[in-house]
Amino acid sequence: MSGTTRITVTLPTEQVTELRKLTDNVSGYVAEAVARQIRHQLLGDDLRRHQEEQGAFSDEELAEARARIFGTVDGADRTDAA
């Protein structure tokens, strides 16, 4: 298990009110949100670096990536109940 560091974060009162409605573990909720944002930032950096080195993604590459992330749009990955 990784260590923790106690910090103070200032948030708008309205956000804190809504946050407390969502969770009893505010620290855990905020830690997950920060982790998700860090992953997002690192992925964006990797994608930009890849495009700088390899060129822009083609429409086909983008479509394949979307299909892998979100599933196919045409329903080809579904099985019929019949």
C-alpha cells in the first residue's frame, strides 16, 4: 500500500456540499478524481508525442480506437437472442 500525505484543499462550498451527498469518504473520492486526471494528462501527453513522431492519426485509426474504447456502433459485437 502506498503512503499518504495530508494536505489542505480549498473548494467552493457548493462543491463540498454536493461531494458530501455523494460519499462519506471525501479523501478517497478526491484521490480517485486526481488519479483519473493524472492518467488523462499522461495519456494525452503520450498521444501528442506519438503524433509528433509518427504523424497524425488516420480516420481509420481513430475509428478503431473508438470502437475498442466504446464498442462498435453498428452492433456487430452483439449477439442475437434468437
